[in-house]
Amino acid sequence: MVVRGAVLTVVLLGLVVFSVLLAKVTLTRSPASEDLVTSNLRPGRSLRQYAEDYTFLAACKQAGGNLLLGVPFGLLLPFFVPRRLRMIRMTLLTAVVMAVVELIQGALVAGRAFDIDDVILNTAGALLGYFVLGRRITHRYYMYADVPAPSERPAEPEPAPEPKRTPRLTAGAKAARTKPPGAKAVGAKAARTKPGGAKGTRTKSAGKKGTGTKTAATKGASTKKPRSLLDRVRTRVRSR
């Protein structure tokens, strides 16, 4: 904004200085040429007169002076004219201003007259200044003026955090999640009581093993054959 304001201030001062010079050149009285000048409403009439009646240097001075008088319009007005149709608006504005100046010359200034060829030459000078230098200057100006300063730039919004993706559950996992709490408690109780039951089953199996050995002994005792009578007598005799 500071650079833009400074540029516009310089351009405005240049426009004021140019207006003062324009008024001094075009609105000064010329009593010596009061009987010579006549109004011209026909385009090209004065230009033919420059070519026929004037010398080459005088014609260049007269026509070139009117062209140079319009060049500042092509350099300064684009800064104050909207971008859309800038060249057309600048051309029309230059033509209107110079037509007003020529009307004031013919009506109020002695030794001056309205000349439509002067308006044409001034407008052509404005177009020449615009195409040679004015268009480039205004393009650079708007290019840098539209870029906001770092302090004026809006803060960039922080990117939103990405939502966490939950893994898809299988049918078994869903069933495990949907089990009632009572089933979990029963399962926990069963898990707690398993070791005692296992011990009891172990002791039972051990008891079964002991009974198995007893039955084996009784079976061995029952399987012993009874001794004969002769063997009994022999044993008794030996013992005596």
C-alpha cells in the first residue's frame, strides 16, 4: 500500500505540472496572429496547410508540438483509468480534454482558434505515449500493487487432521465383542476352578492306581496252589 500510494502521488504531481504547462502553452494570448487564425472544423484541413504553406521545419514544429503535447496523457492517465478497456477510455478522455481546451481557446483567448486537427494530433500523441511506454509502466505497477505485503497476507488455515482409520472387524471378532458380560464371568469362574478339579482328578487316578496294586496282590495270593498232605507231613517231621 505504501508503494502504491507513493506512485500515485508522483503521477498526480506529474499530471498537475503537465496541466499547468498545457494551460500556459494553449491559453496564452497571441495578438500578432489574431487576424491570421481561423477556426477549423474540417479534419485534415490544417494538416494540408502545414504541408503546402509551411516550411518543413515549421510544419514539423507545428505538428510535432501537438503530438508531444498529447504524450503525457498516454503516460499518466492509465494510472487513473480502470483496467477494462483502458486504451479506449484513455483515448476518449484525452480527446474530450483537448476539445474543451480548443473550445476555450476559440472563445476566450485572443489570437487562438478552435482546430479539430489539433485535437486529432493530441489524441494521436496520447496513443503513441501509451503504446511506447505507458502500457509497460502501468502493467508493472498493477502487477506489484496487487501483490499483498507479507503482513497483509491472510494466515493460511492449518490442514485438518486426517481421520483415523479403524480396522474392519471379522465376524469372529464381532461375535467376541458382542458376548454378554455374564458369559465372561462364567468363563472366568470356570478357568479359576479348573486347577482344583484337575488336582482331584489326579488324586483319583492315584487312588485308582493303589487299588489296582492291591487287587494284583490279592490275585497273586489267590492264585497260589494248596500243598498236598504228603508235603505237610514232611515239613512237620523236619521241624521236629
